[in-house]
Amino acid sequence: QVQLVESGGGLVQPGGSLRLSCAASAITFNIYAMGWYRQVPGKQRELVARITKGGTTTYADSVKGRFSISSDNTKNTVDLQMNSLKPEDTAVYYCNVVERFTRSDYWGQGTQVTVST
């Protein structure tokens, strides 16, 4: 059974930084992409950043220039470096893995990021 374990969330002041990490285990398929989504109460889950196996990255406009995604294909891990954090970045952040052939999604349990004074 695929497991995605996230770490690194927490409370940070505006302008601060956090690094989220996700490790995927029991992966028995080819991965197309790994990424991070976020969700606030009452809103849809939205893409924050994604990186394909080939290294192509996609970022939400709201985080471009502030967030950076990286992955280790040999370890099936994906990290999200978040700099210059803003209160509007407050959300539950979810790790995501997309299977290559079926494009099935797998999700972590989520980690809370709170940006506040």
C-alpha cells in the first residue's frame, strides 16, 4: 500500500521560511510526477508546485519566485522550499504522487502550515 509521509509544517512569521518534505514508500509503479497541493477550509485543493520525473516543474502563479520544488528519483522523495512566506500561504499542504500510465493520484495525510505573527 502506497504511503506518503510528509514533514516540515508548522508556524512561521511572515517573511520566514519552511521546508516541506515527503517520502513515498511501497511504490510499485512508474511515477509521472510528484508535487504539493494546498487547501484551506471552504476552498478547493490547489496545485502549489509539481515536478515530473524528467525534471519539468510547474508552479502556481502565487508562489513563483518564492517556492522551489525538488525531488530525488532514487529515493522517491519530494521537497518544497518555501521562502518569503505570506499569511495567505496558510493552508494544509498535501504531498501528491501521480502514476505514469494510469495517472492515478496518491495523497499524503497533509501537514499544516501557518503563517502568522
